[in-house]
Amino acid sequence: MAKMWMRTSMIMGIIMFVYQMVQPLGLTTIRPFILRYCSRYIQKFIACTNPYIEISIDECTGDHFRLSGVYVAIQAYLRPKTRELARRMKAQFGTNKKLILNMADYEEIVDEFEGIKIWWYVGKTVSQRPVASDFEHRHSSLQFHRQHCEIIMSSYMYHIIKEGEAILRENRQRKLYSNNRTSWNRLVFDHPVKFEHIAMDPVKKKEIIDDLISFSNGKEYYEEIGKAWKRGYLLYGPPGTGKSSMVAAMANLLNYDIYDLELTAVKDNSDLRILMHETSKKSIIVMEDIDCCLNITKKRNDSVSKKGKEVADSIESRVTLSGILNVIDGLWSASSGERIIVFTTNHIENIDPALIRKGRMDKHIEMSYCCFEGFKVLAKNYLKLDSHELFETIENLISQEQITPADVAEHLIPKTMNNDPEHCLENLIQALEKRKEDRNSTANQQEEPNAEDKSEIANPQEVEEKTD
């Protein structure tokens, strides 16, 4: 460092000497050109004498100023060193109100890797674009000796990104996104539901968990087989069977963000592609009630064919089936990265088979009515009961009646603080018995012949006379 400053001071001395010699000559018109011409060679000379290399990583990339994942990973990697070495820091609160400290603007710290010293610096610039003149974006710069360039490029950069991403996964604050036309609105996702809260068969639940974990750890496998790193899940079943809760449990298990994509708010296929491109890695993209969206599309196409172009122009959304297929399984899906796409529906029979075939919706999960195993999960969650003498009665009734987990949970929730668990179980038994009575009554009414049929049976001779 001392040698570098000595060389720089010598160069500055030479420049000042030349400037003092030229100034008395009064060459006011050509002086700027001379200085500009000399400055290029001076910069080249300084670059040759300076043995250090500097690399900058911008906070935002692209025309839409999208936050760079590499920048975020580097910030996460530097946080432990920031707490130890930095004198000025910026504070923010993350998951569970945990304090997160980052380097302040224009702060510098030193890192070490395999005996090599690396200087990290955070700078800030203001955008000069007219539409965003007041937009500030930052960059992280690292400086190192030229002789260590190969190690820094081949090992160190990959090391800090990998370590930073691991830290982010542990301390990640999940987000829930909703769309308007071509942009996403977000809020913190703190839904507490986990797979142990889902009321379904334990064997089926374990199968889903194993499938999700296998997908999240399958980056090398997907690259090896030449397939985009994505997986589709179709959740189907009656309302109240826990389809939305299943999506939330998936996000909590894998620590993924959720993008709730409302197709009716998207104008056309082009806007749909923009929205999908703006989603982040490690996310679950949910299209709820997909059969309703397709029904809307079908009705729209019918109306367009009948009424012509004016009707088509008056309809806000023109998302088509082919547009949906392209973003979930076409060329656009290959650029998405690590994604899970979830369709939910109450009526699977109304969906085009091309949309839910294997390869698009890889796993079909039926969210059915509550079984006894599911009831035991809910009893554990709401009443803290593993067993009870009324469980046998409930098992007999629940195997005969169709009741959703939402309905079971409603009867198990204590309405007051004085409600004991046995009272809640009795409420559920009464509800199941009433369902059984209603079902039997409806069946008996359907089996009884109407009055006209009875009269015909009572007077068979009249029937024969009428026939004659």
C-alpha cells in the first residue's frame, strides 16, 4: 500500500509540473483537449501500477430494478462479520422480530479466505433516469490483489453465495403475493399451519411430505435429466377439506413464498408471462378454483364468436388455456428456477385433461371428507386429546357420514372457556347423528311411491280397464 501511494504521489507531481508549464502559454482553447488526451494514458498508467482488482455487484438488475439475488446472498454472508468489524450499521427486523444488521453506506470491512484478504465496501448511486431520478440503489464492491484473481473467481465467489443462501433459508421471512395486472403486491406471510395440523390419513400425509422434500433437494437430479426444476400439484375435493391449508403447510415446510395468482385480474397472455417472470425462486404459485377460470374463458370465447370483435374488446381479461399451458410447461417455465405450481378445484371433472396431465400437474392429491384418523388430528389440535371413551362412537358415525374437516373443527372448537373437551365431543356426535337422520329421511322419501302410484297399485282392475 505504501508503494502504491508513493507511485501515485509521483504521478500527481508530474501532472502538476506539466500543468504549471502549460498554463503560462495561454493555450485556453486546446488545454481541455490536451488534458482529456493525457488523462486516458494517465488512467492506463495508474491501472498498470495498481496491483488490486475491484469487482462491484449491483443491488438491482434489469430495466425493472429487480432486486439481485446475488447481492442479497452477499449481504447475508457479510452480516456476522458486520457485527464484529463494522463501525456503522443499518438495522431492520426480520422473521419473529429478529434484529438484522447490515453494513451502512460507504462502510468497509475485511474478510479472509484461504489466507487471502478481501476488502468489502458498500457504495450508493442515484439513478439518472428521468422516470426514476430519485431512485437510489446500492452496490457491494470487493477488492483483492491481482495475484489471487483465480482463487477469488473460481472458489471465493461461489463460497460466499452458497453460504449466504444457506443463511437466508434459515432466517427467511416468507411473503404472500397477490397480483393486479403486471405487478405483485406483497405482505408478510405468517400463517401458523403445519402438516401436523392437516386432518388427513398419516400415510398419505407422509407421502406428500417426502415428495416435497425430495423436490426441494433435487436440483442436481433435474439438471441431470434435462428438466426444468418445477413440480405441479393438483388439490381437488369438496369445499372445506383443507386445500388452502395444505398450500400454507407446503410453504411452511419448505420455507417458500406464496404467489396467489388471480387469473381474472390478468389482461392477456403477455401480462401473464410478465407476472410469472417476476416471481422469485423458492416459491409456490397458486391458481385457486382453476375450473372457474377456464369456464370464464370458455364463455368468453363463445361470446366472441357470436358478437364479434366489439365484445372481445369490452372484456378485460383475455388469458387463454394455451397461455396458461405455456407459462407452466412451455419454454417460459424453463427460466423460472425452483418453483411449485398448485392448482385447486372443487370439481376436477370440469378441467381440461390437457391442463392436469402428468408432467404439468405431477401429483394429484384428493382432499376428501374427514376420516377417523383426520378426526384424531383435529382432536389433538383443538382439545389436546389422544384418546377418549367417546372416540369409538365417533369412529362408527364418521365412517358412515360425509363431513368435511372444517365442519368437524367447528364442533370441536370450545365456544366458551368453560366448555370441557367431553362437551365438544358430544356436540360432534349430535351433529353426526343429525346428518344420519337427515340422510335416512331423504332416502325414505325417495323410496316411497307418490299418491298417484299408490292409487294405481290399490286399484289394479281400473289400471287394466284404462289400458284396454
